[in-house]
Amino acid sequence: MSQGVGVALSVLTRCDNETLRKVCRRSVQREYLSEKGRFTERRKKKGVAHAALLSLWDSFRSASDQSEEALVSIVTPLIQEWTSSKDSIRRSLFILLASSFCDVDKTKFSKALGAALSSESQSMQYACMLVLQNVVKEAAQNRSKTVEEKAHLLEDLSNLLPKLLAICRSNPGEDSNQQQACIPTKLTSLASDSLLLIVIEMLNVDRAHPYSAQDFESCRENFLSSARWLWKQLPLLLEFLARHEEWTRGLSAMEGVINDAEIMLQALRAMNKRVLKMVSFSFAEEDKDDAKIIHACCWMEWAPLLLFDLKAYCKIEEAKCKDSHANSLKKTTSALKYAGNASSSQNLLSIQEALFRQLVSAGFVIGLGRYRLISSEAGHEYLTSILEAVSDITSSTFLSTPSSVLAANIATFVAAQLEQTCQQDGSSSGIAREFFSSVLRSCKGNSNISKSFLRSLLTNRCCAALLVKQLIELFPMEDKEETETALMALKTMLGMDELSSQKEFRDALVTICELVVNLDDTDFRNEIEEVLTKLPISHVMRLLFSKARREEKRFRSTAKMLLRFLRNVSTNEYDLVKSTFREFIKSCSKGHPKRILMLVREWNKDEESQFWNLILDVILQASGADPSNQLLIQTLSALSTQLNHCKILVGKFVLSSLQEQERKREGEAELGVFTRLHPFLVLRIISNASFDSIVSENLHTRVSSNDTLEVADDILGYLVRAMKSLSEDMQVRKLCSELCGKMNPKYSFSVMLVLLKSGVASGSHHLSRACLYAYCCSFQIHKDNERMFLNVKCNDLSKE
């Protein structure tokens, strides 16, 4: 450092604030730059402080470009004053003094600032970034500078981007705490904002969109120069996006810092994907410029998303667009809607993606990503405009997955904020309800965007509750179009895993099931059945059986729907089917007994479905509990074919019923005739082949080698006991005789012969008549299939 420079710096650092304020006036700098020689002669009249600053400017301008140390020695001491001073006003004045050297020589200033940013002192780095931001903002607001001058300045300052990225990479806590290293500090946040500020101002240097200006070619060329500059920064920007993703993950673990980290992460992933696409894209020579312009347009919308400073974002937006945010947002979503349906597929990059960046940037920074929404009338109005704008794209037939997911998450966050604000006032948000209705109606198109919106809404408890409420309101019985919409929306929702975790939906399931079950299935039979299979079987079964018991006009359609539903039940739902059908029989027996018979007759054409084991078991148990109920016996008679297919079930039921009666007799309990008759009536209903199969299973009643009868506790044994008992009712003995005749003669004839001998010898005429009746029944039933065997046995019988 030369002696003159040292003296000048000493003078400036000892000035009071008022003197520094006069020195920092822009008029002095303009006069110096425009009248370099003549102004020098008058510098003494301006005071010692002015003379010292002018001396420093002269030294800075005359210093060699290669002498980085000389440049730093002039600017750095002024920046160091910022780090050592506690007075905020004085600190800002030294920032202005340091910034003034940019107007002297922007190239040398960029080198000096870059060298200062490499300092190990964090406070020095922080002060340098404040100087940099001040220079960029002043250049943007300076109307006396031409577009070319601003562009050259920003290009020189862009040499600092690698330095800023290096600061973003470093965190004091990296060695000691890995999680802390992922959280942006005040220093790294400022480095990020400074980098983005250069990018944004470079892209907005002409303050006009190239496609909206009157002089198309001129504006296009201006913007293209910025686009080409940006293209060279792609590797750096990719690393910058990756760093932001790490920060977002780190901040998401800190409560209250980021409201919805997933939105931010999805935005960053989408942005990263687009940049990678640009890097790897190969263009035809004539298309390169257009591709770079589209890419630059995307970055104009992306960059504000990453700013940590909300005020800076608002200033940029105000300078970029005169329209209000709401109007800009509506125009963007409208353009997006129609761009998605455009037939042209020759664009190098998707125009809808570029448009969507504007939607994201307009919707993000007001609080969706980093900031808590301040409950105010203006905030409420702004959120309402966002939701109205997003509603326009819910019916879009084409939208890429990243775009639709981002739009859905933004809309969900906004809708939840609006509803929570309204609930504090004891009301509900009308715009949120309208938005939910539009999402539900969009399900008719079965598009990706409708699924994305539904999935996102279901992950938010407040939105899920409102969505379910709106879904229920879409079920008016008289409006077929609304009914179809509701069914399609419900079908889409039921296919999502997010639904199972929502308590609001589970609480409303009974109401929703009831609405679907009670729909007229004339027009939407297939849709209703498909939805019912996805709803909880416990609710559906109960409501369908209730409907079958209650309604007469649509009884047949309800019975057929029940049959189709029962065919698809899984094995782990069998107990539920049995209990529900049992309740149905119990309720019908009191008020609508014929409904049971009507229902099974409608199901009669189905003979071998697995559910019959469940249904028949319940009917058998019910008929056994109320054996005098002739309707239940008629019901069993109507299901004789199904009983034949379930012969194992029938055999177990009959044998257990007879054993239970035996235990009750031993306890001296009185059993009615119908109770004793019931198990045998069930055997009478089934076919001969099924009866033989049931009786022959575990058959131990037989004639021994010495012609004595050994009666066991099997079905034939119970038949024989009933026939022999004189105290048994005539109807029971007659039915048992008939069943013995129904049995295969190979099993029954020898037993009947021993019984007949015993009856004749003992004078038990009732037993003799029972045996003869059994023989007559056997001759009648088996005359065709057992003729030879019967002829032989008839000879034996005639001898007796």
C-alpha cells in the first residue's frame, strides 16, 4: 500500500457520519466521472474527506489490472470498517463507499471483491456480499445506464459466482455436526441470495420480455445475450440447486422454518431435471438460440423460488410485471391450460413447463415454502386468487407429472390455509369448497392431474375433511351426471393408499357406503359394483342386506347385486358374511319372513360358489333354533341343490343336532315334536346320493356275525333308535322309516331284517310296521339302480 493511499484511508475512516454521508452522494461521483481532469483542480475546495476519496479513486483507476494485491489494499480497509463498527448507519455508509469503486472501474472492482471474498474471515465475506448486492441493485435502478452498460457490469460481476458457490458449500458445523451442516446459515443464505440476484438481474436487464415488446428483433437479441451467458453457467447452477435441496431437507427438520418441505423438494427436483435436460439436449444449429431463450425464461421464474429474502423477491416481481400477482397468475394458468391441449409437438422444450414456472414462482414465496402466512385481508385475497387460478387447470387433459404434482401441492397448501383462517371466524371457505368440487368433477376424465390433486388433498387433514364433505354432496339421487361424477371420484380415491390414513374419510365411510348402496343401479350398475368391492365389506354387506329387507320395488336388482358381491368375498371375510346374514334372518323373521325365501330363490341359479357354505350354515342353525318355522324349511327345500354340494356341512349339522337332543333327553328336558323332527327333515331334502354319502361316512351301526344289531352314535343309529322307541311321535318314526328306505339297500336291508325279526318276535307291531314301511320305500326309491340286489333280498324277506 502506498503512503498516499494509507493517508487517504486514514482520513476517511476517521470522518464522522455526516461527513461520510456527504462524501457518498452520487452527484460527487457523477461529477468525477464526467469531468475527471477539471474536477481534480477543484478537489481542495470540497474538503479533506472528498479529496481523500478522490485520491483513492485515482489510485484504484491507475492501478495495474494484474496487481490484485494493490486493488484489494484500497477497497478492503473500507469493508473492514463495516466489520469493526457497531453503528448501523456508519456501517451502511462504508458499504456505499466501497460500492462506489465499481463506477471507477468495474473490472478491477470485480477482481478486488473476488479476492476479498476469498478471505477466511466470515465477517469480511458477509460485508463483501452486502457491497455486491448494493452494486447490483443500484445498477438495476439506475436509469442513466444503458442496457449494454448494465449487461457488461453484470457479466464482470458474474465472475464472482464461483466464489459465492464456494461460500454456499462451506458451513462451520460440517466437521462436528452433519445435520447442522445441511442448514443454511446467515452467511450461506446471503451468498445464495447474492448469486441469484446476479442471475435475475442479468435475465431482466432489458426489463422487457422478448416476446411482448414492439421491437421484436431488438429485444430478442438483448435477451439472447443474457440467455447465452446463462447457458455457460449451467454446471455451477446444477451444483447450486443440489445445495438448495440439502438445505431444504435440513430446514424441514426444524419446526416452523418450512411449512411444506415436500413442495420445495419437488420444485427443486423438477428444476434440476430441467437443467440436466438442457445440458444433455442436442439441438439443430438453427434451433440453439430458441432453446437458450426458453431455458432463460424458465430461470427467470425459478430463481425467485430460491431467494431467502421475501422483500427482494417482491421488488423483483414488481419491476418485472406491472400486473397484479392475481391477474398474472390467472393469465399463466389459462395459457397453461390451452398449451397442454395444443397439437404441436415440435417445441424443443415443453412450453407448458416454462409457463408453469410462473405459476410456481407466483404461488410459492407468499408463504407456501418458507414463510408463515400472516392472517390479513390482503393475504386472504391473494390466496383466494391463487386457488381460483389453479382451479382452471384441474380439467386439463394433459399435464406432465412434475407439473401436476407441484400444482396439486400448492393448491392443497393454499386451500388448507384459507380453510383454517375461515374456521377461526366460525365459517368455511367458499372458494375452497368450489375448488374441491372442481377437483372431484375432473375425475371423470381420469387424468393424471386429477389424481395428483386428489392424492395431495388427501394427505392434508383439513383438506381431506372438506373433500369428503363435498363428495357426499355430489350424491343427489335425481341428478345422473352428478352421480356419475361422484362415483368416478370415489373410485379414484379408493385406489389411493393415502386414503387409508385419513380419519375423516373413515368416519364418513358409513354415510358414503349408504349413498352408493341406495343408488339406482339401472344406469351405473358396473360402476356401483366396482366401487362397492373397494369399500369396507362390513358396511357394504350390512347395507345391502338391509336394503333387501326394506325395499320391494328394487328387490331383484338388490338380490343380484348381493349375489355378485358374495361371489367375490375372500376367505378372511367369511365370519363377517355369516354374522351379517344371521342378523338379516333374525330381522326378517320378525317383520318380513318371506324375504328370506325370496332372496335365496333369486340366488338359486348359482349352485357351487364358495359362499354357500356360509349361507347354508346360518340357515341351518336358524331353522334348528326355530324348528316350527315352516318358512325356513321351505327355504332349505329351495336350496336342495346347494345342500347337496355342501353335504359335509349338512352331515355335521345333523349329527351335532341329534347329539345335542340326546344330551338334553339325558337331562330330562322336554323336546317338542318339531325339534326332534328337524334334523331328519334336513336329511329328507337332500338327494339320495348325498344322503348315502352322509350316512356312510363314519358308519358303525351294523349286524354282527351272530346276527345281533350293534347300534352306534351315527346317523343310522339315531334313525334306528327313533324307529324302535314306542314313546317317539308317529311323525318322527314314520320319517325315520322313510329315511332308512332312502338309504342304499346294501347298508340298510340287513339292519332292517334284524329289526323286523326282533319286532315280530317281541310283538312290537310299531317296529314291524316301521321296518315294512322302510322296505316299501326302498323298493320304490331304488327299483331302478339296485334291481338285482332287491330281488335277492326279497327272497330272504319272503322266507322270514
